[in-house]
Amino acid sequence: MIANDAAPAAPPTPIRRVPGYPLLGHLPSWRNDRIGLLMRLNGPHADIVEVPMGPVRRVIMVGSPALANEVLVTKQSPFVKAAGFTTFLRPVLGEGLLTSEPPVHTRQRRLLAPAFVHKRIASCSGMMAERARLFISPLRDDESIDVADAMMRLAFEIVGKALFDAEMVGDAEMVGVALTTAMESMMGFFESLLPLPPTIPTPANLKYRRAVARLDEVIYRIIRRRRAEGGDRGDVLSILLAATDEDGSPMSDRQVRDEAMTLFLAGHETTANTLAWTFYLLGRHPEQRRRLESELDALGRDPTYEDLKQLPYTLAVVKETMRLYPPVYMLGRRTIEDTRIGDHLVKANTPGIVNTISIHQRADLWPSPETFDPDRFLGDREKHLPRCAYLPFGAGPRICIGNHFSLMEIHILVATIARRLRFELESSAPAELEPLLTLRPKGGVVARVSLRG
């Protein structure tokens, strides 16, 4: 007797629908308490749910590592970037890595990969430490500063130097305002019952366009200057300007602009937020701060790239910060064909969200998940986590191309700054969350400087 090649697939398990308000569904909570909503929707017993977002929109929310791994890694081909995400983000990022799809995405990622090899990343560490020292030098004991704003400016300077070999101190305030305006506008689109594309000249869209124009002014100015000067400075912009298409023609200014803008904005916004949240958590947890300072004091000097392996607790602090406050707290996708994940069938053209912040706080993965516990990332404990249980940079073919660069930068900056000073929080109240495209501390992190020796 010959056995059948395969048993027929079991019928799919229906995805549980989480009802909300009549007509509006969960849209009011999405607008007013997005993080709270994300935390309520998924959990150990709600790995995937269907969430109404208005009278016609239905969003699939994925909240387990196993299903996230299918969406982002093993079955990622039918999951493309969410349509709303690309429509409203494209005026800022164009056809850069964050918004493009294969084959454009595959080609551009291959083109940019040399900029993020180990040797090139390590070569930036000295510059990063020096910028941290320059940030520290004018600070005075008991001076009050907004740590979030300070970290945004510091990360802005570093990304400008590392990616474009350009001094951008004079542009920091204007770019910061324009970036915030652009992100607020984009989130306004996602929160709207009837979002209107950026091409329609509504007051909100016109404000958005003006913000994009200010960002373009900075990037195009750098591109024009570098084309005129010529030469390879060993930075990312040099790679972009030297790149050629299949027919041998160089990339247009627009193509260079799209990739440069993507790396520029993603490269400083997420880093700055992680730095701010790190110093906020250290300010609220004196025992963990003492352990970090003890490790830094034992080193006895400002760290170099080679010293980072001697600072495992500092790195664990950074990683635990990104668990509690992931810089990108959700990942938007859309199916282009009927796709089965786990026991569930997701129909074509269904928008979906990988609920990163909820996965990062599942009690079945992270004991006492709301506790700040850097020990979770010491030794080999991280290796024993399920795939996609920890997603600060995403996963799969679309994982952040600058993840190693960013992690090294944060490691260097936290170590250099914390060795020389402390930030004493001025308020004991928990920080409010501001979930734009990234997760910011609302109102900043106001603290007093306490110099260490």
C-alpha cells in the first residue's frame, strides 16, 4: 500500500475579533492611548487578533514571537509595507530602504551594505566618544537640562559626521522642528477616520509639505556640495555618489536623497530616543546605575571600541532599555495574497501590525516584564529567547541595516557620558510616552547634572 504524500491541511482557526466602539472601533484609543491599546490587545492568550479601526478598516495585530517570525522572516514575501505607511511616509523618505519593496529594496540594501561592515563601523567609535566629551565639557554641576533634547542634538551631530562627513550643528534646531512636524503630521494621517493623501492641499498636508521641504533643503545642499567637491571621504554619502545603476549611470540626486534621508532620519531619531530612555531609567534605578558606574570606573578611562567587550553590564542596560521602550514600537505590514500564519488564514490586502512593545512585555517570555532588569541580557540568556521575542531593530530581510552601528554608538555614548556625570531626574513621576513613528518621552526628560569627580 502506498501512503498519501501529505495529509490535508486542517481548516484555519478563525482570528478572534476584538470589538470596540460602534462604527469607530478602536480608533479613539488608537488616537488617545496607543501604547495602552497595544498592550491590551495582545498577550499570552491573544497571539493574533483582528481589530476594527473605523467602519471599514480591520487590522490584524500579531503579538507572539512565533507568528512575528513568520511575518518578518520565514513567510515575509507576501507581507509588504503597509499601504498607509508608504503613502504618507514617501514624501519624506521617497524610495529609500524603509519604504521600497523588492527588487528596489534588495538592490539598494546590497549597495549600502559596505557602509555598515565591521571595520567601517569601528572607525566611527573615536569620533562618537569625542562628540560625547564635547557635549559634556560645557555642562556645570547642578545645571538643569532636557536630556531628550540634548541627546537628539548629539545624535544629530554624529549621524551627520558619520554618514555625510558634514558638520550640522547649525541645522540641528531647524531639522528637529521639521522632523517633529513631519512625524506628527504622519501620525495624524494614521489616526484619521478618512485620511487624505499628502497630494491633497489640506492645511495639515501643506504643513507637512513645508516640513519636508525644510528637510530637503538640508540634504540637497549637502549632496550638491559633495558632487562639486568630488572624492571619496569614506562615508555613506561617498558610496551613494559613486554608485551606478545596471546601465552604468550614476544615481540621480533624487535617488541619493531618498537613501540619505532614510539613513539620516532613522539614524539619529531612534538612537536619541534610546539614549534619553536609558538615562531616564538609570535616574529612576540607583542600584542599576551604581553597577554601571562601577563597571565604568573599573575600566578607568573613556572607552574605545576595543574596550566595549569589557562593559557587558553597560550594554545590558542599553538592551533592557530597548526592551521596555523599543525605538520602533510596532511594525506595519500588508498582505498581497492569502497567507497562512500559524493556524490562521490572513486574507489578501489585509493591514497588519507586529506588536513589538507587547511582545517585549509578555510575562511568559520576560518574568516581571515591567521591571527594569538588565541582568536579562547578561551571559547567554538572550540566546535562549525564542526567535523574534526581542525586536528592537526588526527582523528578517528588512532588519535595520544600521543595527550594529546604532548599538555600538549608544554603547559608546552611554559609557562615555555616565563615566563623567549623572542625570538626576527633577520629577519622580513616570515619564509619559509620545508614540509618533518612534517612541519618545513626552515633554522630554528634565534632569540636573551631577558631575562625577
